[in-house]
Amino acid sequence: MDVVFYIPGVILLVTAVFKLSAMRGSWRDPLMAATGSVLLIGAFVCILSAPPTISVVNDLTGIANFSAPLVYSGMSALSACYLVLMITWRGGAPERIGHAARLIVGVYGLVIVGIVALFSLADVPVERTRDLDTYYAATPYMREMILLYLVSHTAATITLMRMCLSWLREVQNLTRQGLTLIVVGVMFDLSYQIAKYAAIAAHWNDRDWDFLSTSVSPPLVAIAGVTVAAGFALPRIGPPATDNFRAWRRHRLLEPLWAEMRDLRTPTSDTHWWDPPVVRLVQQEIAILDGVLVCSPYLDNEVRKTAHAVARAQLLTAADLQPSRTGADEQRTDHGTGSEKVVVDDAEIVAEAAMLAAAKVRASVNPSTGFPSDVGVLQCVEQPHLMVALAQALTSSPVVAVARQRAALQEVRHD
């Protein structure tokens, strides 16, 4: 059961570490500061709320139930940070944002002072790690402390819900998805609060509904914390995450071309496994272009023409053997228009791959044998999607394999 506290706590803490490492010198940015505060406070509140942590903190301080005001104060600070973050995220006049942020911080600062003061006045000698809310629901001052926390938390939750719903109609894409996640998280949070209120009210009426507080509410608040944090984070980390995924995919697709060029003695910068995919992709493409530059004097247009003729014949034969989706008549029409163009384009890619493979053999095995009389031009590297097709042709086309073998045999004869 304790994992419902530690898992979201660790997730938020790890996210906070990565976020803070990227925030160097950015704490003056209100949005960055509020984001970092939400992640850090949320992580510590989750970890401090776990019963084993509660016992450790109580033992270290020597005060029974010392964790109660600590956790409630953290939750109140987190409520304030959520509201400040939402106001800052939505934007507006700096003076208005600053005034609203100071007001929220002031109000919830007073709530925290009230929580600490009420706890100091309460008589709570029996340590309760799981059912403190219901066990002390009728205890003077402790009762008021619990209600002060719950009411202030409910006020913040409802305010956050209203802000999200009012803004949701005005935005699209990742911002809208982020706000939707926040609304979902707020619904879980409200469910958590309802469970707490119901358990406390039942205790006042001599009923035992403690399971609502001890078993139902913890997973609800854990899900709420992670979902709301994800909603705030999505619009900020979504675009770079998408860019990195695309870069990773392109990096993987270009590996055959990079492998073909990497053993040429070209100056390249080292990359590490922890570098972002966008950085690794840039270094990979630089290495590829440097390798192509080394091979450029050895690109033989005769190799390209021969490979093109063979590849075109093979592709046309393969296209003729494939049945059309809509019948033979449409198949004949396609071969005369779009399909034939596709065959010509694919054949050109294979031809350039063969020319590059042969040039690479000459550049790496025996570069002093002289240059071809008809030097070719490699056009595929000038277009990103064609560069990927070139990489695939280098490893999959038998025409390229034949051109590579012929080039190697010619170099052996020259030796």
C-alpha cells in the first residue's frame, strides 16, 4: 500500500532533478520557478505522506504526529504553487500576475501558520501513521487543523478547476491536452477530498468509515498529483520530446549510411549515450556529409548509369508481377503514370547508392589510382527523405552489393 506514495514521489523527484538541471539561471522566470516548486514540493509531500516516512520523521523529532503539520503544510504550499503556476502559465499583465501570485502566497502562508499553531495547541500523544484524520477528528484544535487544511485545499482545487475550464475553450493542441489532464487530476483530487470529508463526518456521527481515509483516499491523491503535474508539464516537454523521438527514428534509419562512411578518415565529434537524440543526429549527419565529401572525387557516373538500368529493369519486372488492388485495367494505367514514376525514382536512389558504395571502396582501398573520367553527382544527400532511402538501399539492394564487389575487384587488379 505504501508504494502509492513512493512511486509518484520518485517520479516527481526524478522529473524535478532533470528539470532543475535544465533551469540553470532561470529561477527569475516566474513560470520556471513555479514549475520547479510544484515538482519539488509534490515529490516531498508524496514521500513524507507514506506511513514509514511518517514514523521516521516522528522518531527523529521526538514529537508524536509531528509529520501531520509537516504534510499538511506541504499540501497547502503545493495548492498555492498550482494556482501560481496556472496564473503564470496563462499569462497577462506582469503587474496582475505578480499581484495575484503574492495574494495566493500570502493566503496560503497564513494557512500554514494556522496549521502549525493549531497543532502546537492540540493534545495528540498517540502516534497515528494511517488514520490520523479520523482518530483525531473530534480532538480540540486538531479537528480545526484538519478542517483548515481540507477547506483550503478544496478552495484551491475548485479554483484550479474553474481556471482550467475557462481557458480550455480558448486553446488547442498540447495546451488543451495539458489542461484536460489537469482537469482529470483535479477530479481525482476532489474524490480524495470527498472521501476524507465523509470519513470525518462519519466519525462525528459515531460511524466507522475509516477505510475511506486509510484505503480509498491515498491512491486517489497519488493519481491526482501525478496527473496534474503531467498536465502542467505536457505543453512544455511535449514538443522537445516529439523532436527527440523523430531525431531518434531518423538516426536509426541513417545508421547504414553512417556505417558506410564512418571508417573514412573524417573529423567527427564524439557523442555519448546520454546526449539527446537531436544532438546525436546532427553529429551523425555531419559525419555522413564529411564521408560523402571524401568520396565525391571518386563518384563514377558510369557506375550510376549501369546500376540505374539494372535497378529500373528489376523494379519494373517486380511491379508487373504485383496484382493491382482494383484490377488489371487500372494496373496498366498506373504503370503508365504514377507507378512508373515511382520505379524511376527508386531506381535513381539505388543507382546513387551503388555509385557511392563503389566510390567509398576506391576512396578507402586505393585512393591514388586516379579519378573517373565522368565524375557523378550525389543528389540524394541534399534531401532528408532521400538520404534515408539512400541508407536503406545501401544495405538492401543487390544492385548496390554487385557494384561494391566490382569496385573491390577492380582495386585488386590495380594492385
